[in-house]
Amino acid sequence: MDLAEVHATLVSDIRFELEQVGEVTAIAVADYIMESLSEQFEGLAICHLLEFADTAEFRENLARSGHARRYFLRRARDEKLADNRHLALSRTRALFASLAAGMLPLARDIAALSTHPWDGSWEYEDDYAYFAALHALVLQHDPLPATEMDAALTQFERAIDGEVSHRFDVVTALRRRDKDAFGAALLALMEEEEARIEDERDSAAVRERDVLYWPHARISIEGLGLMKAGELLSLPAPKEVPLCPPLARLAWTSGQGQDLFVEMEQIV
């Protein structure tokens, strides 16, 4: 699918869903919409990067992905929303999008607001533990939150039960501040993602015009986010990493971008 077509479709879908969010009185009604918006802004960011090499719009739309998640979590907290699967830590890549944008305060807001415990009916335990470890790191990286990260890694290891997990290897390398292990695990994870993308290329969902498949087939927001997590610990990533081209590797910034979700009544 042509990226220009993907771009146009995403802009249309985002406008429609923003209008819907502006009309809701309870965030529980818009839980799926907020998750969808986060994913769509991510895809739009990649389109700007690949079509126009526009790193400013790439950063801005990654930030909006994070804003969508933060807005949902803030309202969920304020409205005391509890029994909702969209609170699961691993529901979106918004944490990675915020890190990839170089916006640590935004990533920290998401991590701090992500307080719901693991629920086996909502997410796999290894997915939960992966994000729990990364949230702990994002909230405090100097010194490392050893107790929190070790607890998450123990849960992670129990959940995978001896199976190979490159995500587990990445987080373990971060916990140990092991540069070589981090680089090797990151490469293995991105190679695994490349293989998954190729496997999905002829799937029913892609044939039925899954527009988000195409930008994510070229750029890994997770990989870019993990690179930034490594930078927090002075762990450099390899120069060549699949799905993480140099153009997409942004520097840290003190800003948080334009938050479209601060005053929803302003959205028209």
C-alpha cells in the first residue's frame, strides 16, 4: 500500500476519532478510541519520516501518541476507572513512542499513571512484566531501581518458563548495564520483528487494507524506544539495527510537543 494513501487515510481517521473523543462524557466510553488514536499518531509519524524525511513532524506525532495514552490514563484515574482492559500496561506502544520522541517527562507521566496490577484476563504475564521493568527504569534511572526491576524480571522469567525471549534479554541487559548484551539482544529482537512482519505480509488483515501495517513494516517504534532506554544508562545501540534507521534516532528534548488532549472542547 502506498504511504501517501496510508497518510491520507490516517489523517481522516484521526480527525474523525478526535471529534468523537471531544463529545464523550466518560473516558470508559472512549477507551478503544484513545488506544486507536495512539496507534494512528504513531503511524502518521512514520509516514512523515519516510515520505518527507520530516523529523520535526515525526517527533510531534510520536508525542501525540504519548499524549493520547496519558490523557486516557489521567481521566481513568480521575474517574476512578478500574475494571477496564485498556488499563493494561502493554496495551499500546505509547511509552516507546514518547521515548523515541526524546521526551522523557512524557514517558515518565505514562509510567507513573500506569498503576494497574497484572490481570491475566487482559494481558500475558510476560508482556506485563516487560513493561513494568521498563516503567521502573523510565521513572528512575540513576540510580537504577534495583528492587522494582528485579521483581519485574523475576516475574518475567517465571512467565516465559525457560522459553527464549529477546525482550527478557534486553531488559536483563539494561538491569545489568551490559553494553554488549544490550546490543546483541536489541539486534535479535529487531530481527525477530522483521521476520514477524514478513510473515504477516500476506495475512488476511493486511490484504483487507490494514493501513498501520505498512508504516510499521519499515520502522520499529519499540526498537527506537529501547535505544533511548539504553541511552539513559549510557548503553549505545549498534550502528546498524533493523527497522531503526539513523534518521529516526532523535535526540532528547526538553519539550513535550503540542498536546491536543489538554482541552478537548477546543477540538473541532
